[in-house]
Amino acid sequence: MTEHDAQPTAQRDQAHERDQAHERDQAHNGPAEDAVRPDTGRTDAGRTDTGRDTRRSGADQNAGQDTGQNNGAQVSTGSETAGVPEAAIPELVIISGMSGAGRSTAAKCLEDLGWFVVDNLPPALIPTMVELGARSQGNVARIAVVVDVRGRRFFDNLRESLADLDTRGVTRRIVFLESSDEALVRRFESVRRPHPLQGDGRIVDGIAAERELLRELRGDADLVIDTSSLNVHELRAKMDAQFAGEEEPELRATVMSFGFKYGLPVDADLVADMRFLPNPHWVPELRPYTGLNEEVAAYVFNQPGAKEFLDRYAELLRLIAAGYRREGKRYVTIAIGCTGGKHRSVAMSEKLAARLAAEGVETVVVHRDMGRE
């Protein structure tokens, strides 16, 4: 072979070696920069990790800002809800309370009234339920969520969820079902079921643990209903009285007469004592009657201090009611007590309820202990 014939072969060998070296560099250092198409973010081998992550992040941001926009409900998945129409956000009621106190009955009552009810929903999912309701174009305008200790793994998230709802401008109310230890023990024994927090202990141990767990939530409740002496129908009547109206009033009041000898009402927000007035029980001709009788009522209000108490207590309630409205509290239970809950407390409760109703407060009167003697 001549020198002229050998030269192309040497050049080919050198080019081959350069190609092999270039391939080794690519294998060691990754794709060369000029292999990336800057307009698409892709390589000849496919999409880069950076391009894929960037597009997913942008889609998530758009979803967080415009979620539900095509459905007429501009609800943000974040904490900011600027521009959210108030009418698009569903009304929310959270039902909680002691196991055996009637949560299921209260939930069924709201369901019968047209509420969308979710039982035992983990608290962390409550804001998600509100968003889904907002996307329904008004088909789910009222949501009731039952939260209890069956979901105790998630119960610690409830306060965080409530704070989240507040930042979103969601109107939410808490209904707490209360009952005495004796009534709860009797109910659990009648159905022969253990308390959810009982463990290896007694029913009363589970009740005590649950009370401690729910103590803070009970303090934040808008409406507390004591079901100790209520049957199913009476509880439903209470729920109907509070939620059946088409238009939600600013404030609803329950004025309850009671007898101190039967114990304080556990669901009372305010308590007044009528034992500073003479007792009609010691007037023989009035003893058989109750405070609903005109003669008994006249006797009570003819006593020194009775009318003054009514006027000043009604004035105090106006001040308190204004504060409740500012704080978003919708329900108040006013307990008026005397010795047996038959004469003085009944008469004063009727007059006070009439005074509140005349001032535009929707009022329900309950005589807890009348007829027990």
C-alpha cells in the first residue's frame, strides 16, 4: 500500500477515535447542552426532569387560584379567598359532643331538613368538603359534619381546620350534644355496647376521658343541647326549632325555667336566681298552680324588685346579645331558676321571653322542671 493510499485510512481512524472519545464524555458527563431544545425543554431522548416538574407546579398553582372557576364558584385552595362570592360558600354546621348524647339523631334531623350530612368525617377534610359544596353551583348549600372521638386520630386536626375555615370566610357553627354521666351510662348499658374510649376500664372511665378530650370544643360551641332528660322526639323538636326556619335570624334565644333542687342546666349560658322573691308555694290558694297562671304571675310581679329585675335584666341581655352578634354567636340559653321550677322561674321566663321577642330576638321557652312535683 502506498503512502497516498494509507492517508485516508489514518484519517478515518483518527475520526473514529474522536467519535469514541466524544461518546465516552457524554456517557460520563450527561447530555451536551446543545442537545437541549430551549423552546420545548425537551432532549432528543425525551422530557427533562426540570421541565416536567416546572409544568406540574404551574398547573397546581393555576388550580389553586382558579379552582371551580368554570362552575361559578371561585374558591381558592389556599388560605386567601379574595374575590370569593359569599353566596357561593355553603353554610356549615359541625355536630359533636358526647358519645350517646344523640349526635346521630341531630344529624338525621338536619338531613331531613335538606342538609348534606357527612358522618364521622376526619376534621382535616372539612375544608375540602366546603370547597366541593362551593363547586356545586348551589346544589349543596348547607353542609353538616359529624365529628366525634371515633376519629380520634384526626381529632387533633379539628382546631387547625376551624382556623382554616375562619381565614376563608366560611360561616360555621358548632352544635355540641351534652348529657349527664348517669344518662350516658344508662344508654350504653341499654344497648350493651362499650364506650369508644373505655378500653379495658369501665364505661365511666371512657366518659371521663371523652369529656376531657372535648372540653375545649364544648367551650367554643355556638349551641349546647343537654339531652339528659330528652327523648328522640324532643331532641328532634329542639333541632327543628333551631334550624327549620328558611331565613337564619341574627340570634336565637332559649329561655328555660328550672328548679335549683333538681340541679343547674348544664347547657345554660346565663343563669338568674329568682329565689330573692317570695315563694307562691307558701300561699295556699296559689300552691296548686304554676307560673303560667295569671294569678301566680300577678303575685310574683307585685313583689318588690320583680319588675325592676325584669327591666334591668332585659337591658343587660341587650348588651350581651350585641356582643354575641359581633362574635358570631347565634344561640344563647338563659336559665331562670327558683326552688322547684314551678312558680317564680316560670312566670319570669314567660315575661322575659316576651320581652326578647318584642325586641326581634327569636325565642323559645322551655319549662324544664314544671310538673315534676
